[in-house]
Amino acid sequence: MFFERDKLPFWVGACTSVLFAAIPAYAENKTFEMDKVIVSAKAPVDAAKFAGSVSVVTGEEIRASGAVTVTEVLETTPGIQLVVTGSNSTRAPQIRGQDTEQVLVLVNGKRLPNTDRNIPFAPALRYNWVPVANIERIEIIRGPASSLYGADALAGVINIITREAGTEWSGSVSLYGKKTDGANGGDGEGASVSAAGPLANNVDLAVAVESKSRDAIFDSNNIATIKSENETENIQADLGIDISETDRLKLGVLYGTEEGKDIDNGFFGIGTIPLDVERRLGSIEYSTQLGAFDTSVSITASDADVEEGTSVWKIKENNAAIDLQGKLNEQHYLSYGIQYREEDVERNDRIVFSDDIDATTFFVQDVINVTNTSTLTLGLAYDTHSKYDNEASPKINWFTQLSPAIGAKLGYGESYLAPSLREGSSAYVVNTGPTRTYIGNDDLQPETGKTFEAGLTFTQKNNSGSITLFRTEVDDLIATIDTVDNSGPFPVTTAEYNNIDEALLQGIETEWSFYNVDRSAKLNLSYTYLDAENRSDDNKGNQLTDRAKHTAKINYFHKLPFAGLSVDAGVRYLSKQYTDLDNTEEIDAYTIGDIGLSKTLYKDLQLRLGVDNVGNKTVLDEDAFELIEEGRSYKLTLSSTF
């Protein structure tokens, strides 16, 4: 299903109308320095004035930390806790305590197919698409973002932005090896190469390749895995063609494979759950300027073939979008556009299931400079869906600069998340054993969230920070209701997906950065208090599982140019968290410390030795039989830039 014919006339007509609406030439355009712009905001605004909460991790910070996965990068950012997901254990981020599936993941603003939601018990596959060496920055929006991105942005957005080619060729080569000290297995290795530059006066190319692997970690009996093995390979290529000073065509390709193997000691004995993934994404984007509006038109086709255990899935997602943004006058900066999306899910093994949907999102955002020191942001998205009621997602945010050093924010936003295709279809019937069956539900409704935020920002010469209060009410959470049939020789349970649960997530986020004049030394501090209250009937008042009430993070980087040395260090503290809905089982509070030392050997050749989990703290989720923290490990990285 690639842009059904009966949908195309409507979509093309709508896009054409939006395009011609942008032509007025009376508005003035303004050029902004991209390194100060939050790209994901779809408006030229820096992090301090962004209408919501945002963190930006630069490529330089990623490389200094020694991170080799996107999730390792996210682990250091405020408001995020990593949790283990899926049978082949992989960690995924929770934003402000909301489920990992409620996060929208983008690469250069383009959606990745959401395998994490459409395949039950799937590992977090969306965070392994991009070679880490090719990442320019990662922007994390914490809080509702449906007013800009439509469905799936209930908890927030993670936008992975990759390197662009410059006027000269540049690149990097990196090799790493990892040796674990506090676990039975877990060694790893990897290599990556990236390069970008001009092919001709108006043609440029950016390419990146990576290969990495991780051994399984076994339990003390050396029988079952508490962390599965994993092998990942990725290729990314972007070809840019400058047609004129204002017009540019960009062709992009992402291709990758992932393999894993999880060995479980379950009710029926030892069993192996293999994982085999092949993923592809192709994109075409044309950017131009129409009147005062920077305009882009893009088409993206992506799919993922996933074999996990005995399940064989194919997930497809195709997107077409047009985005426009520009300055109407001295007071208004307008962003608006339309996105059309098709999703297709197929399962073809001993169980045959297929379903598809299409959805269209219209969005508009106006950033209004009310005074020289105050900004009002108004946003609205309107979503139409082939299976569910239409949804409107409004946003209103106020920012004012109270003094040269202090700013204040106040905002309200709504977001929603439509059921996954398997959850929302009665044709989905899966037996997970002789006594339990999962079935979908045609009558499901989207999960919805309402978020209030208030905060202060602080900006001084050598430090900046913020404190934010947030409150999110999530309704119609999708969960299963069990019906037990006792008429046979043994009880048989049918688990049907239903809208039954409610949750209240509220708390405080604080973050602060200290740095010297040339930014060669930087200290980042953050603390999050999270009250994640379950409001479902049976467990009302209890805390939601796998969520720490207190999270504190410290990250330090110091570069010593005269010695060719740099040091980086980090500390993470998580308070106790419950692992069951009754709040009777818990994981104790723990602290993890990491440290790294880098030395420039020759020109741009750098050697880094890192020690992760210096205190050799092992954390195991006994209920899920999954390893959260694997103990001490040593990582040696050799990298070169050119």
C-alpha cells in the first residue's frame, strides 16, 4: 500500500492549496543561525525560549562521552529513564514516566516505522537505525507535541539529526572494544566510518557505515540469558543537489540489519527466541522558498521485516508531507503544513493477520512576539484517521523575559495516540500458549493526554538552567482485560485490549549547566521528581511500574588542550521503583558512575579509555528476568577525524 490512488487527489489538492497560500511576498524573511535553532520546534527559537521543554545533545558531546548507541546518549538527558523492553532485551526511553511506545522517533524530521507498538513484546528497534558516528545532534522534546507532529507524540519527540555535507570533505573513523568485568558475558566491539563533502559544484554526498555487536549475558547457571546477544549493521547515505540558490533536492537512504538471540528458562523449559530484522527507508525532499516561506515537500517510504521467535512481521509506513515556515511581519512567525501517512502491518506464520490505516494531519503554529520580551505560541493540529474519530490537538505557551537573567514559561498542550493496528482489530487473534489468547478490539479509542507546564529559565554569562513543574493526565490507556473460561478441563484465558486505565504523571524537572568562556569545561546537573500514579480501579493510588520517583544526573567534561587530554565523567542516581502493579515487588535505589580519559595521539587521532559502572553495581529485574545494569565494563575507543 503506497499512497492509495483514491487518496492521492485529495492529498495533492490539499498540498497545492497550502503551497499557493504561501506565495504572498509582502512578508519579510529572516536568516537564522542554525546552531541556535531548535529544528524540531519548526520555528527559529533557542532552547531557553522554546514553547515547552527541550534538551539538545550535540555530536561533540556524544563523541566525548564514548556512547555507541542512541539510548546511551539519551541516558544522560533530563526527564528520561531507560527501561528494558521486548523479549530480546533492549532499552528504550520513558519521557516523564510515560510509556516508551508513546514517544515519536524521527530521523531528520522523518518518522520511523513504529515496530515497537505494532509488534507485541518487541524490543526497542527504533533506536538502532542511524550510525552514531553520523549524528550531528539529538533534540528531545519532553511533553505533548501532537500540535506539531500529530499522532504518536503523546509523551514527546526524539529527533535524530545527522551530518550535512559542507564545502570541503570531512569524516571520521572509529573502532571500539568493550570488555565486561561484572557480568557473565556482555563483551562487544564495533567500527564506524563516515564521510561528507562535495561531488561537484552543486552536488554533495554524506555517507556513514557502522557495524557493532554485543555478546549475551548469562545467569549464574550459564543457562538462560539475562541480556540477549545483538549484532547491528547500518548504512546511511544522503545525496544533495543544489538546483539554485533557493532550491535543493535531497535523496536519502537508510538500510540496516539486526540480529539477536534470547534464551529463556520459562514454564515449558529452556527456549530460544531469535531476532532477525531488516529495515529500509528511502526519502525524497525538495526544499525551496515561496515568497517569505521556507518550504519543503517530502516523500518517505520505509519498512521493516521482523522475525522474533515464531513471529514473522512486516511493518510498512509511507509518508508524504509539506512544511512551510516564515516571518509574516515583526510580530508573527508562522509554521503550517500537512502530512499524509499510511501504515500497513502483516503477520504471516502460523498466524495470519494483516491490517492497514491511513491518516492525515493538518497543523499550524504561530509564534507571536507580543512585546520585546514576551512571546505567545499558539498551535493546533487536526488529525483525520481511517479507523477513529478526528482529533484536535491544541497548544498554548507563554514565555516572558522577566529580567536579563530570568525568564518564565507557562503552557498547556494536548496529545493523542491511536491504537496500534493489532490492538484495534478483532482479526488479531494470537494464542501464546494452550491456555491464553490475545485478541484485538474494533471499538478501541485513542489514548489522550493533557499537560500543564510552568517554569523558570535562568541565563547568565557562564551558566544556564531551568526549573519546570509538569502535570500530565493520560486517559483511555490501552490494556488487556482477562476473561476466564472454566468450562473445559483447565481454565482458558482470553485477554482483550480495552480502554480502561488512567494515569497521572506529575513532577519537577531541574537542570543546570556551568561552562567556561571557550566551553572547554562543562558541568551538567539535572534532577527529576516523578509521581506516576496509577488511576485504574484495581490499583488506584499505586505507582506505575518501572518508574523511579527520584532521578539525578551529573555529567562533566573538561578538555586540556595543552596536554592533549580530556576527561569526562557521569553519575546517575535512581530511587527505588516497583515492578508489579500491586507495588509489593521493587528494585532498590542505585547509583551508577562512569569515567573516561581521552588522549590525542597524533593530530586528529584520539584514544579514549572509559570505565562504565565504576562501582560494579549489578541491577536485575527479578520479575522480568532482565538485566538493567550489567556491572563494570571497560571500553577502548580509537577514532580519527579528517
